[in-house]
Amino acid sequence: MNIYKNKNIFITGHSGFKGSWLHLFLENLGGNVFGYSLYPNTNPSHFNLLGGSNYFNGIFADIRDQKALSVSICKFNPHIIFHLAAQPLVRESYKNPIETFEINSMGILNLLNVIHQVKNKLTNLKAIVIITTDKVYHNNEWIWGYRENDRLGGYDPYSASKACGEIIVDSMRSSFFNINEFGKSHNILIATARAGNVIGGGDFSADRLIPDLINGIIHKKQTIIRNPLSTRPWQNVLEPLRGYLMLGERLLQGDKLFASSFNFGPDINGNLRVIDMLEIASKIWNKIDYKIETSTDNPHEATLLMLDTSKAYNLLQWKPQFNTIDSIEFTINWYKEFIENKNIITKQQLKYYMRG
Ligand SMILES: NC(=O)c1ccc[n+]([C@@H]2O[C@H](COP(=O)([O-])OP(=O)(O)OC[C@H]3O[C@@H](n4cnc5c(N)ncnc54)[C@H](O)[C@@H]3O)[C@@H](O)[C@H]2O)c1
């Protein structure tokens, strides 16, 4: 991925879990990175543990603020944009549906509208990768993985807001960045990336399995497990990030075939039930302590969710580098080092992963 060397890369959501890892990944590839996000809303946060604003180049501003977004993008004149800024939690979306739609759906529209408005000033811009989620599919609770051309949907506001985001991208691409007009009225290719449940060091968000277990260890409390039988496509954060970068590379090369949607998920063995994930994790670190407490009061969350990643495999030659156990072990080791030795091993893990 030499293509990122000396390129200007604009990341929204760089203060978050995935965005901070992506920032570092791109720096290691020789890119000039600039981030646009809100201040981290967890304490600790991966962003601040790595040095916060002293380390990361960027600005704290709202994706709903079109003016600030426009000024930042024009000033930086990026070659590529990775859009990750979002309200990413299902349970939070039940509490704040309006804000979730404003940030997730309107956030995507704001970004693409700003680009449309100022595209003549953006002399470098060739590519935009919009990060949505595996939850954009209408969930049939079936045993097959969803393909990119399956029906979109979303029961909870988070899933629906991201599915709306997909429709917005499709509309804005057709209307203003049409691939048939590429190289004529514009030079920008846009893709969306739909990844499964991501695990990895440095995530401290509430209502996610591994962060909940880690918060339990930090606060010496047993973690309550709500949905032990839910199946999710778990993968280490570096796997989809590598996928996003491979997708961005093809867009930067001007390959129109890639201006579409791509799933990134684990191989079939990575589709684990929560309970199986817990068993593996607690074998790796015996401090992990949990109690299963199912209740009918819980808001609805999908039970079965799997992704078909044949498109990424066949067109991008992307496949996960880790098996499930490696992914879980890699993740738990990050937290173990952090809690037991106050070590942040992000850079070591990234180097290890990048060796392939
Ligand atoms: N973590 C997962 O398992 C997972 C799975 C699939 C998709 N995703 C998607 O990946 C992306 C990143 O998720 P994450 O897990 O790193 O989440 P996160 O909560 O750690 O990070 C979210 C980022 O978005 C920024 N943000 C939120 N609201 C904003 C606003 N109004 N204006 C500007 N910035 C704002 C935050 O400041 C933060 O930098 C999201 O789009 C999420 O939907 C995550």
C-alpha cells in the first residue's frame, strides 16, 4: 500500500477507537493524516492514551457543522477521505434516536454535500471511503451471510441510520459523482465499507462485550451478559482497517469497479456466539469475570448476523490474517498489558500485524 506515502488523508472520527488505529496505520504507511472529530467521550480513551492532540494532527468539530467541515477539508486538500465519525452504539441509539440519525445519516449527507459544493477547490481529492456497518442489512435472522446486494434495513435506530447512510451515498454518487461521468465532470470515486463487530485494544465504549469485561476488571465488578446466544462476525480492528485501506487504494488508482459497497468480516469460524467468545477470552485471561442475566426488558438486538465476504476476497484479494483465537488473544493482550503493566502496545501490535 505504497500509494498512501506522502498523500493527504482526512479521517473523520479519528479520536475514536477505530479512527485512532487507522490514523496510526496510515502514518506507518507514510501518509499525512488530519482528523476531524469530537473530543473522546470515554475515559480512558485510546486517543488520549496515545498522546491526544499532542500526537494526533486534527481538529475537534462536529460533523453536523457543514461550515467547519468545509473549511477543514478545503484547507487540508486531501487525496482521500475515510469517514468514520458516528454514534456507533445500538443501545445509545434507542435513547437518542434523533441524534443518532443526525450524526450517522445526515453526517454522511453533510460530508458528501460539502464535497459536492467545493469539489473544484479540492484539486487532490480522488477517493472517499464511507464506513457503515454489517447492521445495514434487513436482518432475516438466518444462517447465511449477507451479501452486498441484499436488502438494506434496520430494526434499531443505529442500524437504520447507517442503512439510510448507504442510501444517501448511493443517491449522491448517482447524482453528483456518477461513475459514468468519472474523469469528465468529476474525479472522485466513492465506496462504502460494511464491517462486522470489531474487537481490539483501546475500545472503552459502553455496551460492547470486550470493553464491558475490561471495565468490569478495572472496577472490580462482575460483568452482566445480556445476550449470550447472539452470534456476531467478530474480527480484530486491524482486519477491516486493512480492508478499508485496500479499498481506498483501488479508488485512488481510479478503478471504477470499486466505487460500490464491500463487506469485511471474519471467515466462517469467526462467527461466534457471545458465550463462546466469553469462554475463549476467560481462558486467555482469568481475571475476566461475568454473569449471564437474560431479561425480557432488553431492547431488541439482532441475534444472528453474519457477512458474506466473497466480494472483498475475489475483487480486492482481502481476507483476514488472523483466525478467531488469534484475534481474541491479540485483543486481550492489549488490555492485559495496559491494566497490569501500564503499557500501551498499539504500535508494537501494528508493526507485528503489518509484517503480515
Ligand atoms: N466498533 C465496531 O464494532 C464497529 C463495527 C462496524 C462499524 N463500525 C463503525 O466504525 C466507525 C467507528 O466506530 P468506533 O467503534 O471507532 O466508534 P467510536 O465511538 O470509538 O468513535 C466514533 C468517532 O466519531 C466521532 N463522532 C461522533 N459524533 C460526532 C459528531 N457529531 N461530529 C464529529 N465526530 C463525531 C467521535 O468523536 C469518534 O471520534 C463508526 O462509523 C461505526 O459505526 C464500528
